[in-house]
Amino acid sequence: MKRNWRNKAYPVFIVVMALLLSCNRGDKYAAHDGDQYTCSMHPQIAQDKPGTCPICGMDLVRKRQPGDEVKITRGLSYLLKPTNSVVIASIRTVFPIRKPMEIRIEARGTITHDTRKIATISARFGGRIEKLYIKYKLQPIHKGQKILEIYSPALVTAQRELLYLLEKDAGNNELIRSSIEKLLLLGLTENQVYQMVSSNKESYSFAVYSPVDGYIMEHSESESDASQMPPNQDQFMNESFGLRIREGMYVTTGESIFTVVSHSDLWAEFDLYPKDAPHIRINDPVTITVDGSPKERMETKVNFIQPFIKNGGNLTKVRMYLSNPQHHYHAGQLVSATFTTTSENSMWIPANARLDLGARDIAFIKRYAVFRPWAISIGRQSGNWIEVLDGLEPRDSIAYNAQFMVDSESFIKVN
């Protein structure tokens, strides 16, 4: 009996399902006046009512007419993005990190003379140069070494006055003291005055001595002398490496004759750019390397910082004081410096993750599996890491290799 009931109920179930499907199908493919139906796989099939494709058997779909509204889903919106707006790829990503970092700043400069150790030899009395002991520029001299001898009529007269007083008016201590002071003010030493009084004979030439150790240089010439060009190359070489001062020339009282520079104390000076200068402090450690001798290094520290303007740009001069007792280094040598500082707890990204477009810097930030170019503001660089001042958050996922994302900067449009 049970089996017979099933046999009778089965045809009824088939009929009901067929009616439901026909109703749904009729709603889905309800015809409208002017509608056209086609096959998705075979667009050449077209008819004015629903049906199936005679080639593949798929249901025909209604062609959309102009003006029909299309609903844009999230997935479809990404497909409709222009190619220069997003880049879709499966590449390596990294997150910015926040930590202190050791910063190394490179700069190039020169070794110069220490201006605190420069002395000027001037003529304290006028006269004629009788003997010159300096033969060439940058000749090394020592403190107390005789530089030249000058014949001075004024000194000869002052000596004769003192000798006359000692002989004719020995008891006039006040005049004798005034005469001795006059000779000392004219440039004689106490030893020279004592020798003159002991010998009871005036001297006709007086020596000028170096006040410091160093290398001799001529004092800067006047603009009129410097503007006169030598007539030939030989004369130019003589004037460049020889001396302008000659025996027999006259000098006036107070005239600067020579300048003595010290090579035992030198300066190393470097010009820093504005982006690096704010991070350098007094007493920061510095490693100096002489060009041509990469293994020759000097460990020192920053002693002086001076901002200045050069060619319309803001620069900062950083100076280090160098001790050079063996005269191993010389003024004019080119040197390189590495400044070492420690940053605060700032944000850093790999250097490869930043793309330099010249006017701005960008990183490719990942949003829903899509990489977008994002403008960032960068600071210092430490090795393979770059400091990010603005534009990123620690939770942002960025492309590790930004250069890989583009072929040229014209591809990128940054909002």
C-alpha cells in the first residue's frame, strides 16, 4: 500500500514544480515591447522573445538599452579605475617602524689655516731693508728667528741722543730713562739697547725677529699691484712663488711686511646643506678622511657652527680644530667628513619604498589589495632607511620597492 501511494504522489510533485518554474521563468523573461534577447556566448543570435541559444543551449538574456541604470558594486568600481590611479599587484609589502636611529651625514671640505694662530710682522720703524733672510714663500721659521735687517735714520738719531746723555749728562736719570723708552717703543729689544750702551757705539741696521713659529707668507698686496698682470709666463711664475719684498726696498713705520701662519694648528671646514645642518651639534663626533688616502682617518669633534649665505642659498659652516704637531697635514687639502648623530624616536621606511619625483616624494600605500601613490614628507637618511616626517602611519602597508611599481613619473598622479 505504501509503495502505491508514492507512485501516485510523484506525478503530482512534478506538475507543481513545473508550474513554479514556469512562473519564475515567465517573470524573469517577461517580454517588453521592443526588447531584444541574445546569447552571452554567441552575440549573433538575436530574437524578440526569451528562449535558449540554438547553438549552446544557454538561456538568452535581454540586451540593455541606452539609459538603463547599471549598479556599480565595490568590485566593479576598482575595475573602472583609470590605470594611472591605482596599481594592482601581488608584491612584497612592509610597515613603517618607529625607533631611534644612528644618522651618518657625509660632507666634503678643505683644511685651512687657523686664523687664531696667524701673526703679522710689521715695521715698527721706517727705513731701508739692508738684509733679507727670507728667500721664498712658505719658508718655515721659528719663534725668535731673524727675518730681516733695516737701516733706520730715526733709530740712529735716537741712539746718538742716548749716548750723548750718558756721556755729557749722566746724572739726568729722567732724560736717560725717556731716551731708553723711546728706543724700546721704536722696536729695539732691551738686549739690543744694553749692547749699544756697553759698546758705546750706535748701530746702523736693526734686526726684525719672528714672534711665532710657522710658515712665512707675504702680506696681501694692494689692489693696484694685484691688477698689474705680468708680461710673460716666466715673470708670472717668479711673482707667484717668489717674494715681492727685496733688499734695498724702503718700508714705512707700521707697514705690514710678512704674515706667519702656523701649520701646527689647522682647521677642517665643511659646508652643510639646510636639511642636514639642524641635526649637527657642538661636540658631535666626526671622522675625517683625507682625499687620496682612504685609510688615513682622524677622529675629532665639532667645535664651531656658523650659518651663512652663499650664492643666494643658506648654508652652514662646520669647523673642527686639528692638532698637527708633525706637520703631516697642509692647508688646501681636500677632506671628507662623516658626522654621527642619533635621531629621536621617529618613523622610518626602507629607502627602496620611497620614489623621488623631484618636486615630491611618494610611497605606494596598500588599500584593499590595491596600491595607491601617496605623497610623503621625508627627512634624513641612515644607510638603507629614510625618515618619514609626514604622510604615513605605523599601520600603513606600503610597497617595499616603489620603483618597481612604475615605468616613469608621468604614470603617477598623486592626490
